[in-house]
Amino acid sequence: MMKKLLIVDDETEILAFLKEFFEDRGYSVTTAASSDEARQALELEKPLVALLDIKMKTNEDGLELLRWIKEKSPKVKVIMVTSLEHQEIVEKAKSLGADDYITKPLELQYLETSVSEKVDALMKDHAHQSEKKGEQ
């Protein structure tokens, strides 16, 4: 099982930086600059974890995309990225199923640890499910 990551942000410099950062750490990274690209990537790539920017200049914000992801692929772990730490936005993201959130400027050590923990948990769960199928 590959460590697949989807990064959604309308700032191309952030996408490029995070893509390189995580690829250097062994992840398969897909990026999307809009919610339409993100939806397509989610269906094609089947990432384990998605990093979503809450505020995008496109027609849909990260919270709407979070809601869609959790409906379509509830096992995908979602980490919200925001430049504003408004408590009501954080609460809304959590109520919609966000697994974590991080504020900009990004604390890379925390981000890497959060992504790694979520990927590891999903991979263990996947291995456990495979073992169960083998026992039947």
C-alpha cells in the first residue's frame, strides 16, 4: 500500500513546496489548485490523507470540499490548513470530520508528524483487514 497524499491549495508555491517536501519523505503526492481538481484527484488517486486549504480563491472553500470528501471517502484522513485560527472555523471543520488542522505559516515538523501518524494508522488498519480476509 502506497503512502498517497493529496494537497489542495490555490497557492502554487505552497503546492510545489509541500509536494517536494513530502516526496523527499517517500510519499506519492498529488496536488490540486481547485476543488474540481481535488475531486478528480481523490477519485483517481485514492489518497490516504488530504491536506486542504480552508480559504481558497476558487468557487468552493475547503470546508465544502471536506464535507464532500467525508461523504465520498470517509476513511480518508483530512488535515485542514488555515492562515486564520478562528475557533468557529476550527469547530466547523472538526464537526465535518476534519482529523486535524494546522495554521500557516506551516510548522513542518508538526505537519509531517500528523500526516505520518494518519498514514501509519490507515496502513495498519488495511493490514489488519487483509489478515481478517485471509482467516476466512
